[in-house]
Amino acid sequence: METVERLIRSTQELLWERGYVGTSPKAIQRAADAGQGSMYHHFTGKADLAKVAIERSGAELRAAAEEQLGADGTATERISAYLGRERDVLRGCRIGRLAADPDVVADPDLRAPVAETFAWLRDRLAEVVADGKRTGEFPEWLDPRPTAATIAAVLQGGYVLARAADSTEPFELAVQGLIDLLGAK
């Protein structure tokens, strides 16, 4: 793997594990097996590298979500598949954890890819809910945009509850409760 790729991947992992403040340039270089000169040859500094890593994490989240949301099946099946896919629940969401990082949200350049990823997710979920309305699967009164925001919020909240309990059970209960509500007529 080329040095720039190792730097990006290492930064993604460190941001997920430690957050922005806990991710020092030295830690990135050590994890990437790259020298200071290599890092600063490819990136202007920690913030520049972090932005690229966050953008990459966002793209990966979108691609993973699209596998379920863009698949064949009913809207409920697609949303259920998205909610139920394999996740490292106790580590939390790569993007969601960054939204709780005060240094990320304080920096417009770092916050932008986080906000864009969640906006994409809400829009994509709203499209799936709208598909379900068109086919009669969901009631006519159901508004796709607030429903999509609720789906994203339940998922992110499930991560928080699971991490606080050091157990996947709260996450699993939140996801199952939402799936049950979506299937209710």
C-alpha cells in the first residue's frame, strides 16, 4: 500500500478510536509507518489529512448504506437490511462519533464532510420511505423527511446507548423497535 493511502487509513482508524484531539501527527505517522516528511509532503498538516480521512469515511459509509438501500425489495426490507447489517456497535459509527467531537464540529472544514454524509443518508432514506408510500407499503400521511431523520437518529442513538452500557443489546432493541414501528399499519 502506498504511503498516502496508509496515512489516510491510519487517520481514519485513529479518528474513530481517539477522536481528533487524541490523534496526533506522531500517532498517525507511527500507525502508517510513515515519516514526518512523507506526511507533510502529501498533506499540509493534521487538519488537511483529517479532512481527507473524514471524507473517505463518509464515502465508505454511503457505499455501505447504498448496498442495502439500493437493493431489490420492499422499502421496509431495504431499511431493515440497512439497520440490521453487520456493525461494530461498541465502537460506534465512524461518522457519528466525529459529530460528537467538539474539535471537529468547531472546524467548518472538518464538520462539512460529516454534515454532508448525514444529509446524504437522510435524503437517501427519505427516497426509500417515499418509494414505500408510492407502493402503499407506508401510509399516505407518513412524511419521508422526518421519518428518515428519525431512522438516522435511532441508529446513532442506539450506538450511544450501546457504548454507555458496554453492550450491544440497547442498539439491537432500538433497531428492532424501529423496524417494528415501520412495519406497523
